[in-house]
Amino acid sequence: VGAFPISQLLQKLVPMFSNPFVFFGFACFGLSSIFWLVVLSRFEISFVYPIVSVAYILVAIASIIFFKENVTLVRWLGISVIVFGVFLISRS
């Protein structure tokens, strides 16, 4: 499935990396990495890292809005458990 000759690698990579969406994605990734390092330098990792799991909520909401997915009650309960855990950690 899908043999890809090495000779065409440069022909495929140049247009891909000149795409503004790809450039924007790399820029966002770079900025988020810098932001993450700043946050880690100012707070304890045992406090900050669990807060990353709030992304589960954002992904569930985005999947409903953008992809019209059906997020079941069981998934919402699982997300609620994660949120409750983050709440407990943030209180300490």
C-alpha cells in the first residue's frame, strides 16, 4: 500500500511546508511549547500536569460542534471523573 519513492520526497515536502496552514500549525506548536516551559518553570509539575487533562473536555465539545459526533453519557461521566480529579489536585 502506497510505495513512496525517495526521489519524490523533496517534491512533496516543499509544497507541504509552504502551505500556510502547516506553517500556522508549526507556529502554534512552537508557541505552546514555549508557554508550557514557562508554566513549568513557575509552578509545580504535580499541580500543572493534571490540568492538561482539561483538554478532554475541550475535545469532546469541539467534536460535537465541528464534527457533529455523539458523545454518550458514559463518555461524559468519564470526562466528569477526570474533571473531578483535576479539581481535587488543584485544591491541594
